[in-house]
Amino acid sequence: MKHFLDINKTDKADLRAMIDTARAMKTARAGRPRGMPDDDQPLAGRMVALIFEKPSTRTRVSFDMGVRQLGGQTMVLSGSEMQLGHGETIADTARVLSRYVDLIMIRTFEEATLLELAEYADVPVINGLTNRTHPCQIMADVLTYEEHRGPIAGRKVVWSGDGNNVCASFIHAAGRFGFDFTFTGPPPLDPEPGFVEEARAEGVAVEITRDPLAAVAGADLVVTDTWVSMHDSQSARERRHNQLRPYQVNERLMAAAKPDALFMHCLPAHRDEEATSAVMDGPHSVIFDEAENRLHAQKAVLRWCFGV
Ligand code: CP
């Protein structure tokens, strides 16, 4: 059973192959209308359940389109409308869905939900985001970097802001794809120390620094994400804004990185909070390529899960 649960749980060579496959598939269908299937239809006859316990635009649409382009079918399910949201156990949900569908992608809150689903499902499970990690996003980001600048191995990636779930998957990717990673942000929002140690053990430099201008010196890629989540209270929002304001990605910060540095944001963004519109729409930004590459990267993940 090939579940795609996290980048640090997936074999290095497999991850490399998925990025290369994604790039080849993207090239092969360049210029084709979005709704036209790929020439290869490896998911023909397969049904994929897409479960969302949290809102989504990119993950929902890119998985739905990706499965269709590969010849499969999807059903999009809202967690709150399933029995899962009304007391049925995750284990029973996994066993039942495994009788109907060929793969489950889930976006959920707690990592425990994802892991229990994977434990009891007889079909592959893909992590479409938990509060702890967001591996599909970072597969798209690695693809995006390499499309623009070549191999990401040996490069310096700087994360400015909140050490959140997207940051966690970037740290996993540092170890697996072999790039150096610097986190700059306030101490209460540091990434999980265990993830940092794990990446360092794979032979890459992972630094934590409080000075954003010093952090981005020599950076090949600068990344940030929203400062608040939709579930934060008003007081939490104000506290986070105060803590994170020095880490805003603006033109001054980008000017301190390498001249050809890229800027990424997984979106959705709160413009002119974590990043200015001048940066988001400026010459370093590849944010909409990132969004598009969710589609191509996830198609490669799906093929890997199915072994097709
Ligand atoms: N980046 C991302 O996961 O976007 P959505 O929340 O819109 O799926």
C-alpha cells in the first residue's frame, strides 16, 4: 500500500521520480485545453474520494482536474456532511470507503485522523493538509523551483514568518531533496525541533535566525505564508500580527536575497500582511506557477500511489 502521508516518510528516489514525472506530464500536455484528457489514461476505471474537513480552492480543484486528466473519476465529500463528522469512527469510515473507492485524499485538522484513516484503509491515502504538514504543496513548490532555476539541491531556501504546517513540509523536503533551509521568525512560532533535527541528520544545513535581513543573504528562494488561520480568535490575530510584522516579505527583504531569487507563497494570501503586493506581483514571484503546479505534482503523486 503506497500512502502519500508526508515527504519525510517517502523514499528519496520516489520523490525525485515524482517531480520528474510531473514535469514530463506537464510538458506533454502543454497548450492543451484544461478539460482535455492526457494521452495516457492510467487512472481509467479508478474512483478517487476527495474529503475536505477544511476549506480549499487549490487542493480541491487541482486534485479533481488531475484525476480527470488521468482518466479517473472523483467524488468530493465534505467532512461535516459525512457520518465522520457525526460520530462514526475514522477506522470504520476507512473500512467502508475502501469498499467503494480506489484512493482517498483527505484534508483534515489533526494528523491523527490522517494516520488512522491510512491504518484502516485498504486503498492508498493522500495527505491533502493537516494542521502539522502539507506535503502536496511542497511537491508543487519543488517542481516550480526546478522549472525556473534548475536543480534545487544545494540551494538556500529561506522561510520568513510562521513555522507552520507548510514550513514543516519544506523542512522535510530540505532533507529529502538536499537543499539548505533557514527559518526566520519569532521564537514562539518556530518550526518543530524534531523536524529540524531530522533534516539536519540527512546532511543539510537548517538554521534558525531572528534577523530576517541576515537570513535572506544568499537566498535562492524566499517563502512565506499567512500569519493567521481562519480559526484564530481576534486576540490571537492581533498577537500574531505584532509578532510577525518584522518578517513581512517586502521589496527591501527581497532586495537582500540573491538578485535572481524566487518568491513563493502557497496561497491564499492576505495581501500586504505577510507579503506586499509589490513582491507578490513583482519580478521574483512565481506564486501562480506554484498554484498551477499543484495539478501536475499531484498527478505524479496519484500515479505513484497507484503504481501506474
Ligand atoms: N495552498 C492550498 O492548499 O490552497 P487551498 O487551501 O486553496 O487548497
